[in-house]
Amino acid sequence: MYRVPYGKTFLEFDLPQGMRGTVVASKSVEPLSDVNGAIAEALANPIGSPPVHELAHPGDRVCIVFTDITRASPDWLLVPPILQELEQAGVRDEDITLLCGIGLHRPSTREEKVAKLGRSIVERYRVIDNEPQNLSALVDLGVVHDIPLSVHKVAYEADLLIATGIVEPHQYAGYSGGCKTVAVGAAGEPLIAYSHGSRFIDDPNTRLGKIEGNPFQEAIAQAGLRAGLGFIINVVLDDEKRVVYVMAGEPIETHRQLVEQARSLYQVPIPHQYDVVIGGAGFPKDANLYQASRAASYLFFAPTPVVRRGGYLIIPARCEEGAGEGVGEQRFLTALRDAPDLQFILDDARKNGYPPGQQRTFVMAKVLEQNKVIIVGSEYPELVAECKMLPVATMDEALAIAQAELGMELDVLVVPHALLTLPIVQA
């Protein structure tokens, strides 16, 4: 019996006769037994930086950029001790702004802000969302790698800019966290458009697990530093979303050290490519098709694709929000649904570019050009079909489709946490 996340629960299944199953998971590391103590220790002894209470002064304007509900960063644990340090430094409540780094996702609801920060913080402090399409709310930071950098004014004008984050495999940045919470989460639409453009996605250095020589990572690092990002606190989580590492301090070096820890946890060897790969996403990533499709593209955009050309990627996902409600998610839906075929998407993107959000259309077109993607258990199967993927109700149906096309004897890789585990095909 195999088990992969599905919404807030799990989907269990057996493989039919002829299918040989292998399960791959991140390395098992003992989670921190005292997370609050570890956070306090990280803040008391930051990497390459004085602690927050020494960086801040009475009268300073402070902005803390935190992740939105689509990210599993435990901001309700990370933000309160930062606020305590600011209070210790004499910073007034009215001089502190908490900025939700939504990027181009939909605005966060009050309930989501409460879930991320805690009710007492939302009631006590100013909490706002990024406004990526509001030019009057943004500051131009110049250009790096042809990317026009920008950031929310509140972040730029702060005397002290702090960010939370989670360090995990990321399709473009190699690993998330570090400057990305500010550089993308609090950025304007042009930055998100260029940094997610076809030139970067086609670049072999823009890959999962790679930060050295990665032009996307270099650009967001520059954006964060130009915005004035002075301090981060980031975590690494295990497959059960438990904190296993936490570090705080100067953004670049703190992120680099956390990436090393994350690599030792997430990157696991596999002997070869597989005929069928089953990837789990789980809540909150499988709440809409835009996010759930990452499970397929992460497995495809590993340093070597995990699934062989012509094979199947099977992703269980409820998609209770449909394609997603944000402007980026709706662009993804429209472009994928309305294109006559995959080649049109690829050719048009490389010739004419695309707005932010639609990069996921280009990414999925690259995946679907070589592999079929089956979405299991979606609450909107017709939408899945319109997006050129195959909707089925059960894992049994999905596996039967794969066997019908590829044959009965198949090698199957099961990756329960496809957005965290990064399988590396051994040469």
C-alpha cells in the first residue's frame, strides 16, 4: 500500500500487477524538539549580523515581509520574537509594518493573515499586502540580467527591512528563501514577468537545486539587497512540515548555509528515469491547479527529468479553488485553455513573451510536450481537461491509462512530497 498527500488528508493505493514501485523521500532528520528555543537562539546569535534589537533604534520605520498562505513558512513562530526584539529596541508599534509577500497571487484574506501571524499581531500592527500592479506603490531599483527590479515602497523606505522565509527546492531560484520573499513576494509585476520569462526558464542554469551561476537567483539576490534587506530568518522543514533547521542573520550568507542543510535533506539519488512518476503536493499546494502543477514540473525540471520521455506524471490534487483566483493563476488558465496546441504556447512565449503568472503555462507546455500529466481527484475535472491534462477520479484509473499506453511492465517512482524531495538521477 502506497500513500501520498491529498488536500489535508492522504490518498492510499496499490499498484496493479506488472508495476514495480519505488518510494523516494527526503532524508530523515530529527525535527527540532524546541522550535521556539531554536528560533530564540538563531535571533540571539545571527550569522554575519548584529541581532535585531541592535539593528533597530527608536524612531526607525521597520518592515517585516512574510510569506503568504501558499508557503508553509511558520511565520506565526518567526514573527513574534522579531517583534519582541523591536520592542526591546524601543521601536513603536505604529512604526512597524508587516507586508505579506503575495507576489502576483491573489490578496490575502484577514483569516489568512491571522493564520500566518496570529490574531493578536494582526489586531495590534499594520498588516498589508504587496500591490504588484500598483505603480504608485512601487520603487524602481534598476536592472540586473535585463530584469527591471522593483519593490513595494513600504519595504524600500523602511530603516530596517526584515524577511521570513522557507528554504526548499524552487524551480527557478534553485532554492527558495533568502532574498526571494522580498525580491519576488514584494516586487512589482515587471520584475516577476522578466524573472519568470522564457529566457530564464529555458536557461540550463535555472534549475531546481542550483543556486551557483543561476541568473534567477543572482537577480533576486541583487533585488533584495538593493531594496535594503538587512536581516532574514528562514527555516528548513521536513516532509511533515516540521522545522529541522532555523537560521537568522545577513541574507546572503544565512541563505547559503541553509541551502547546504536543505540539500543534505532534500536531494536523494535514484538509479534511472522511470516510466511513471506519482508526485504528491498536499495542502496548501494542491488547493488549485496552478500550484498543484508544480509537483509535475518539479519532477520534470530536476537536474535530469525523473520521468522518461513519453512517460506519465500522476498528481493527486483536489484543486478546490479551480485554477486559482489570483491574476497570475487566471492568466495561466486562460493561456493554457485557449491555446490551440502546446507548440503554439512554446512558440508564442519565445517570440512575444508573456505576463507574470503565464510562465506556468510555458513551464507546463514544456512538461506536456514530452510527458502526459494526470490529475487525480480534482473537484474541477473539466477545467483540468481544458488545461490539456488528464482528469481522473481515482489512482486505479490513472494507472490503468498508463498501462494501456506503455504496457503492463512498468517502473513506477512514488514521490510523496514532490515539492520537497529532489530525486537526482545518477549518471
